[in-house]
Amino acid sequence: MDTPHPRLDVRNLVRRIDGRAVVDDLSLEIAPGHVTCLLGPSGCGKSTTLRMIAGVDRQDQGQIYVDGDLICDTVFRVPPERRAIGLMFQDFALFPHLSVGANVGFGLSGSGAEKRARAEVLLDRVGLGHFVDAYPHQLSGGEQQRVALARALAPRPRIMLMDEPFSGLDNRLRDGIRDETLALLKEEGTSVLLVTHEPEEAMRMADEIALMRDGRIVQRGAPYNIYNAPADKAAVAFFSDVNVLRGRVRGALVDTPFGQFLAPGVADGTEVEIVFRPQHVGIDFDRAGRGPNPTERAGTPARGVVERSRFMGSESLVEFRMDFDGGPLRATVPNVFLPKPGTPLWLTVRRDRCFVFPAEA
């Protein structure tokens, strides 16, 4: 039995601009009905990748396949309108002179009645059926975004490309509209490639995240795996604030003021960075200059003095100046915890939530 083809198969894509590789040997597969997120900082090549897949930009090297069929390489090229690929961007780009229904039906083949029927079905599914004869200026930003989604889905594309489609929305609307959009795309069985620089959006929407940096994919995997088994320090830091300890490996162990950390497989004498997130720092009270007893899980406590504390809504951020080196360290605590500046407290670091990487030069 033949293995089914990926819905989208991008192989060794390269795009050079002014001699620089903006996209550098990028390969990516998306299964039918799956959502993959290209996540990375601005300027890393995410949108350029999307434009090449859509057919509005040409690659310098590489091939792109849809359901096993070549749609473009450096010689052969299927026109954008024949690729069965839908597009959604930050700018909804609705036609102001057309009604909502006509916007959704724009570009469909068939009679006017058939176009309107398809538009009504999709508008009903995004909760806007009663706006079919309204005009874009009569809708809110969130409603316009849903119309743009319905328009993109109207031709039944096999693949949807989405470039920061929710960034222009009010924060109060964003989560709900993202969830509605994802549910509708899943119902349609559409494969999705979503571009964003927001880790929270990627975690919320994607079946798989492809983390990009400098034109390359540096790590791919399910959101849980990307978050909990990052490829390097930069991957950890992209998802959250980090704390960093430096040390040198001796016998697969690293000595630090928080006790020893395992560094299996790292050669003796190698300088390493121990990276951990603020939410994995434990806080205990000072007892006449003493802290809690060491434990296997949390290691040895180290004392710090509070520099600042802030309530962030669902958690409190506490910033410390550590006794052992005078360096900064951050901890987050659920709910309200606002110790005064100058308060001495003892900190511990969970061993199972730390990442050890060779030190950067």
C-alpha cells in the first residue's frame, strides 16, 4: 500500500535577495488537515517562504509539491490562481464596493445564485449570515476578519497560508477568533501553514511548530516537545524569559551555587550554560540567615535579595540580586506575591526543568 503524500511538501527552498540567503535550504511537510506554524522573529524568512509557496515570489533553488504533484521549481511553475492555495493576511483587503456576500463569492466560478449559496453557507458558519448584504465598512475588525476567512475558504483550497492574520485584532477578540478560525479550517479539512512571531499563538493553534532563525528551520515538533525539549538557548528564550548559570563540566556534572547539575555526554572541561525559566524557580523564606534543606529535586538553595516585584495579572514577577555573584535572577509566582525590595529570600531551581547547552562565545 502506497504511503499517502504530504498535502504540502517543500524541498530545499532557497531565496536570495541582494546576495543574501533570506530563506536557506528550507524543507517542510504538512499532512492533510494539519496546522503547522512557522514561528520566528521578524526578518527570519517566514513571509518570504509563504510568498514562494503561494507563487507570488520565485525561489532560487528547491521544489514545492502539493499532494505529490510538482507546482514549481526553478523552471516549471503553476500560476498562483491554479495552486488550490488560499491566502489570509494581516490586511483583510476586502473590496469596499462589494457586499459581504459578493466579497466571499468573488473569484468563484458558477452562476450568481451558486456563488451566493456558497457565501451564505460559509457566512453562517462564521456567525455572519445576517450580514450577507451588508458592506465591509459596516463591520467591526473582528467581523471583517471572519469575512476574509470565509472568502479564502470559498474556493475549497487544499492549503491555507496565513501571514500574521490576527495581529491587527484587539486582544479581547483575538483568542476567540483564532479558535473559531481553527475549528472551521479543521472542519473543511484544510492544511494550514501559519506564520507568526508570537509563541502563544503558535502554541494555541499548531499541531506542529517549525522554529525559524536566519532563514533556516532550527527545530520542528509538537508544541509540547518544542517547549520542553528546546534545541538551544535561543529556542528556550523565544518562548519565555530565561535565567542562565555558567559552569564547567567535571565528570558529567556541573557545580553551581544551586548544587550540581547533570551534563551527560559533555566532555570534561567544557563550559556550559544552564538555562531555566522563571516559573521553575522556587522561593522560600529566610530563617535567620538560613534557607530550606537541600533536596534531590530542587538541589541546594541560594540566597538573593529582592530588587523589584510586580503583579502581572495571573502571576507575580520577582527580580532578585543574587548573593553569590551579584547577578540578576527572575522568578514568577502564581497569584499575588509582592515582597518588598531588600527582602532576603532563598531560591531553588528544579532539576527536571533545566536545559544544559555548550556556552556561547
